[in-house]
Amino acid sequence: MVVNAFDICLCLTLAWLAWQVLRSHDLFKAVVLFISFGMLMALSWVRLQAPDLALAEAAIGSGLTGALFLSALQRVTGNKRGERRLDRNEERHDKRA
Amino acid sequence: MTIVELIGTGCVVLGIPFFLSGTIGLLRLPDIYTRLHALTKADNVGLGFIVLGLIIQSSSWLEVIKLLLIWFLVLMASATSCHLVADAALRKKIKPWTREK
Amino acid sequence: MNTFYVSLALILLLSVAAGLLRILRGPTAADRMMAAQLFGTCGVAILLLLARGFDALIVEDVALVFALLAALSTVAFVRRAWTGKITPKGRRHDHR
Amino acid sequence: MIDMSSGTKRYTFSTPAAVAWRLAFFGCLWLLLSGGNMASWPFGLGTTLLATWLHMHLPARQPRRLRFASIIRFLPYFIGLSFLSGVDVMRRVLHPRLPIDPALVDYSFIIDHEGGRILLANCVSLLPGTISARFRHDKLLIHSLDKRLPVVETVRDLERRIAALYSAPPAAEGDDP
């Protein structure tokens, strides 16, 4: 009974989280939601009695991929010196405008 | 249920309200810095109680050391990341919330 | 199987789900990231409770990985995504 | 081993004794994590060597020995304080009127040892009503949850206890497990 409640709760949160990741316009918000999604996914793997997959999901899916996404986000948006092509294009665009 | 199990379960149950107050603090408090207070302290004490309760009931030394290792890691991790976030927030010139007179 | 511990884990799961509201509401990036950090600590607790509830000791190893990696994403956030380029060489005195 | 050539002090852990200590430490850690499973050792040996190698290449701080007896005395004090801080936060958060009055407090260190300062800054984040917000050289900026808390006094007390943890500077191959 309680176990079922736990599983249902997990499923609902997981589905809702996935929907929010897809829906969000703010890239950073999407990344944070994705990290949380990975952690909940690891919990689900534990419930599906696959702790080895849970280990891999926690380490790769949530930890490493999250860190890589955050790093990528900085390269896409945060760099103001125009070192990256994307930024240079944006700056040129700004000057013309 | 033996007396040891009873004490252990009591400790685990005692940890739950701390976690709940950490979440409530995250939702209720007004700015980053105060939310960091709630998150760092309440959650660590909550986890401490849960780990303590599980240790009391544990039968193997290996498990006890592993649980202590987990608690220690979480303690270090949250103290460090709390400081990092607060420092970065100050560097971004985010003003701490103060009570108006 | 110990249903009592699973019900405690359920309570923590609900509290984590409530913490999700902070990710959605923001307002700053750090607030969102802190909610992810809450996931880390609560996740460790949930995993420990599940390990006891289902008598699966290996789940404690998953908790160990959680504890290690929750900090990693916060560090990546502060050093990379939020404050831009801050290398250890620039902030502290050089060691090399 | 202290290398003064480049003007800044540099400490390394490359003496044979230090390497042996680290190998033993990481080996024990592997033994713990693998649960004494002998079949895992081929992989574990590689991991142990890698961890030791990585640790040797971390930027090292000035080594000081920690005194075991004072750690035993320090731990209950610290755990008690951190429990109180949890209760304090819980009380404030659950109170309907939210009794907080945050402020930033300046603090200057007395201990001149970097490792001790870092330990103190980390411990401050777990004291009742304080987190360490900025840590520059000999100054610490503390964010306090309530102006009326005796922040400086509490932290000063903690600092004295942390200073007592460290004994005099040891010879070259200092090693703190």
C-alpha cells in the first residue's frame, strides 16, 4: 500500500518534471530541472531493483551530464569577451543595431 | 521489537521534521542567503539523525563506517557549496534581504 | 520488507517534490540550483531509508555516489555557469 | 618538502613515507567500499594508484599535524552546536511571523594557518544562525540570520578550539589522514 503510494508519487513527479524540462524557455532552468530529473530517475532504478543502473544514472546522468550542461551553458551565453563564435556574432549584431 | 530497534527507529523519525523544515525554509524565506541557512543546517541535522538511527540498528561494522562516510561527505559537500554560493552571490552584488524598520 | 521506512521515504519524496516549486519560481539562478542541492541531501536520505526498507545494502552505495555528486554540480554551477570565468589561478595565490 | 625557488611556497607530498601513507589510506578506502571482495582488487589497485597520483598533484597546503586527542574533544562540541543550529533554523522557519533579522558581520581571524582558517570557515556554516559568505586572506564576512545573535563571540570560541586542534608545525613530510 505505502510502497504503491511511493511508486505512484515517484512516477507522477518524474513525468511532471520531464514535462517541465521540455516546456521551459529558460535554458538554465531546464538544466537544473534535468539534474533533478536524473536524481529522481536514479531513485526509480532503485525501485525497479536495478541498483547498478541507479549508480550509473546518478554518476553519469545527473552528476557529470549536469556539470557538462552547466559548462556548455556558460560557453553559449555567459562569455562576454567574444571568444566564442556565437558571442562574436551577437556582438557584431549589437553594433549594427 | 527490541529496545535497540525502538531507539534507532526513534532517531530516524526524529530526522524527518528537520528535512521538512529545510524544505519549508527554502519556500518561505525571503532571499538566497537566508535560504542557504535553512538548506545547509536543517538538512544536515536531519541526515545526521537518520544516519545515527540506522547505525544503532546496524549489525555490521562495514555498514557503520560506510554510513559515517556518507554523512561526513554530505556535511563537507554542503558546507563547501553553501560557502561557494554565498560568495558568488556577494560577488554578483545580490543584496541581502533586511527587515525594514 | 519494512513498510514503515518506506512510508518515511515517501514523506521525504513529497517534501522534495514541494522543493521543486523553488526551481520553477526562481528568482535567481542560485535559488534554482539550491533546490537541486536539496534533492541531493534528501535523495541520500531517501536512498538510505529505502536501503533499510527493502533490505538492499547495495542501495547505500548509490547514496554514496549521490553524496559525492551533489557537490559536483553545485561547484560546476558556481564556477562555470553563474560567475563566468574564474580559474583557481586568478583567485588564489599560485601553487605552481 | 618545501620548494622556495619560485618565490611562493610550494609543498609537495612526494617523499616515500607520504606516498606510502596515501597508498595505505586509499587502499583501506577501497577495502571498505568493496566490502572485502577479493575479486575486485585488480581494478581496485589501479584506482588506488590513480587516487594517490591525483592526490600528489593537488595544490598542497602547509602541512600541520592534527592532534588525535583534541579531535575527540572537539567532535562532541561541534556536533552539539550543529544540532542546535538545526533546531534554531527549524524554530525560525516554522514560526508564523518568521523571526529573522539578517545582517552581515565582519570577522578577522586570529589563527594564521590556512588549513585552520578553511576548517573554521566551513564550521561557521554549520553554527547556529551563521554562514561564511566571503573568505579573503585574514577576513571572513559572515551572514547572520539574526542581528542579536552573539556571532563574533561564538565564532571566536570556535576558533580557539580549532587552534587547539593543531600542534606545532612538523618536519617535512607532514601527513594528516
